[in-house]
Amino acid sequence: MKTIKILHMYADMLDLYGDSGNMEILKYRCTKRGIDCVVDTYSIDSEMPDFTAYDLIYIGGGADLEQQHISEDLLKCREGIISAYKNGTFLFLICGGYQLMGKYYRDADGNDIKGLGLFDYYTVAPNSRRKRCIGNIVIETEITGKPVKVVGFENHGGQTQGIKTPFGKVLYGNGNCSKSEAEGYCEKNVIATYLHGPCLAKNPEISDYMIEYCMNRGDEVITPLIPIDDKLEKECRKVMVHRLLK
């Protein structure tokens, strides 16, 4: 059976609201199915890896200060990440990682942090740091091929604009901008979102979408994943969705 290889970038700096837990969830769900899952880490001054050797690249969330610290190093990785993306590597990006894959992030002081420019969107923070999108959020996405309600927690000042293919429709909360209708950005091999939590602990369908993608990457015939018991996760999400949308 194929081994899934994941590169977790800046795990020591970008871990707001338990974002590193997303990697624990992916490993757990792979282990339950007998799938080998290897998670390597990369941080500032690490030896430059072969990004194309990975099935999934993950970048979590961080505050403005952390984004400033990693931005120069991340730009050094630009060509490698672009090559991996074009080669079909899955990109899973949370908050700061999401913002830094766009054209730029302009902070509350008007300073621009250059993004990789992998995608056309950009993010601008309001002048007041008190103006933030904070709280529980529910979106509906169809990335799995059918409508799925996804729950999480958002806490961001940045307002991301220029999104053509959002991750989902906002049912409760803010999304990419204050009181917007769309949240995140997605393609077949990209999920970029403001959902913390960690996001994958609450939304097993999204975890399995990524695992199945990685397992079948490059194959002509898609082999579905063996189902595992998600009763507890789905019941917890059902309670949260009912509480927020009632």
C-alpha cells in the first residue's frame, strides 16, 4: 500500500488554536485504515526539501509577527512549492498559510508582507486591530462531490479579496471578509481556509477527501477509502450546527 508523505511547514511558528492537531487527525485516520502516513517538518533555516516528493503540504495559522518572520524564508521555497502544486501535491492552508499563498498581506499598520503569488487573491487588514472576524463559523462546501456542512472557529483581521473559487458558502459567521458570503479558497488539490479548531477534528469528510486524493494521486482508477466510524464526530457537529443555525 502507498505511503502518504506530508510536509508540515513552520510547525514551530504557525500553530494558532491547535492547528497542528490537523496533522494528528490525518495520521489517526490513516492508521485506522492501515495506511502509512509520514509527516516531515520544515522551518526557517532547514535544509531545502524536494517539495514534489510530498503528497500534501500543510501550513497552519499565525499572527502578523509570525507571518513577517517566515515570509522571507517562504519566498525562498516559492519555486519548489509551485512545482509541487503543478505536479498535483495537495496544499492545505490555514489562516496565515492561506494569506501568504496570495499576492500579499497588508497588515493593520499598512505594511505589505509579500505572498508567493501562487493564487490571485490578496488580504488587507483594517486599520483598527479591534475589527476582527471572531467566533464559530459554519460553511457548506461541495468539494467532496456533495454538500457538506463544515464547522470551525475563525479569528482573523485580514479581509481576503479576489476569490473566484471559495471553499464554501457561509451559513453562519464571517468568512473571507466581514459578513461575506464566501469562505476560503479551493481547487481540486487546494483547501485554503480561515477555519481553526483544529478544522479536521470536527469535519471527517474533509480529512478523508484529502487522504483519498493523496492515496489515488496519479492513478487512473480511484480506489475509495475504507469507511471508519465517525458517529461521535458527526453527532458533535450536528449539535454545533443546530445551535448556530436554529
